Amino acid sequence: MVKVLIADDDFEDRELLKLEVQRALEPLEPDIRFSEAVSVRQAKQLLTTQTFDLLTLDIEFDRMNEGIEALPEIFESWPTLNIVIISGKLNKSEVAAQLFRFTKDNVLKGKRWSRHFDVLDKKDDKTEAFRRAYSFAASQREGADKVRELFLLAESYLEKGMLDKCIEIYQKIQRLVPGDAESGENIAIFRGGLSVNAALEYFIKGETIVASLLLGYFLESRLKEYTAAFIGCSYPSLADCLRMLEENRGFSSYRKGIFTRLARLRNKAIHEPTSLTEQDFDNATKDLGLLEEALQI
């Protein structure tokens, strides 16, 4: 059995979505149980009282973006819920930009991979998205709580910079949920090492938000490592790193200029991810090389 919550205030759209879910999932699971919500409030009430495998959430109810604005609470309260955002008026990149302020910390802390998530236009063929969501839900159903605990543990290791431990945890998730794409993707990222090129690959694939956040995270890490190598210790913020570097007589104005450019690019990547261009990735590679050419770190 698979339980699906359709959250949309338009009757015809709800009926169409049910048909699309049935067409996609009946070959895999003939027992599909639907619930419907005509408002965000009703959707959250149903999520509180029942367990669902999939939520389809329209972005617009009484007002534009009402569905998107509900996502932080939904993300926090139901972290393993499979969600498909349905948009009829905004294209996918616009929706991604709207979602950015809610997903920034999730990506940087490794939480992006704790749920299945898609953004689709109402006119899109949703078959593959619904099947991916079903596959994810079916594989984790028996161990949902364990999966959540493991993702949180991986997050704690990531915050401490313990990437080897992160990989171990993601491998446990792989054993618990064989074929889980999200934990597998994380393993690939960390094994290959966070790098400008790794972030660029996501950018080229069209995953602008993830690419920008990974670039920002990598630049911040490298600048802190540079500070530690140059003066023997690092600091929580890049502003403090730069301030302490400036107090060192060996830190030239030339290097200060490069450090400042990279710090600004880090801020742009974190706070304005949709504004990044491919040239920014090239600039990051060039400036990191110039800054670190005298240091083997």
C-alpha cells in the first residue's frame, strides 16, 4: 500500500494528479490510498494525524507561494517525507530560487539528502518523479527513524569537518536503504573531495543552487585552511581570519586582495546562488592557485 496526500485547492487539478499518480504507480503498487487537502493548513493537519509516503504540494493556494512558504515547517516536522512541488505559474528555476532561502542551511549541513524532492510544472510528465518517490519510500519504510538518525549523525560529523566519518555513515544508510541516490551522491562528493570542479559539474547539470552552495562551502573551508597554515590557527569567521592575517607582517597586500576576492565570491555563492556564472568557477580556481602557490596545503 502507498499513501498519497494531494494538496491543491483546485478540484480538477487534484483529480488530474490522482490519475497521474495511478498511471505511474499502479504497475508497482495497485493499492494506492489518496487523501486530499484544499489548504496548507488542512495538509499539515493531515500530516500530523496520518503517515504518508508522498505529498504533492501546489505552490499557490489563496495566495502565491503559500505552498512554498509552508515548506520550512514541513521539512522540519516530517524530514523523511517525499515531496513533489507542483507549479503552474513559475518555471523550475524560479521555484528553485524561491526555495533557496529554505534549503541553504540544509545543503551546507548535509540535510539536502534526507528526503526525496522534486519540482515539476503542472504540464510535465510526472511518471518518473512519482516512481522515484515511491521507490525511495518503499526502501526506507522499515527504517525511516534509523535513516533520520543516521543523517543527523552525518550532519554532526560534517560540521566538525570529519568527512571520513560522514562517508561511514552514508555507507550505513546505503546498506539500510540499498540504492538510495542521495547518500550515494554524498559519498561520491566527499570521496572525490569538495572542489571547484565538483561544484562546477552540478552547475553544468543545471543544479545551480547546489553547485553554488557547495562552491561557497569549499571556498570557506579552503580560506580557513589557508589561514591556519599561514599563522598557525584559524577562526570561525572569514572576517576574523582576514583580520588576523592582516596583523601578520608576512601577509602582503597582494595576498590580501586575492583573499578578499575569494571571500566575496564565497558570500556571493552562499547568499546569491542564482547570480553565479561559469566564469565565477574559473575565477575561484585561478585565485585559489595564486593564493596557495607559496603554501603546500
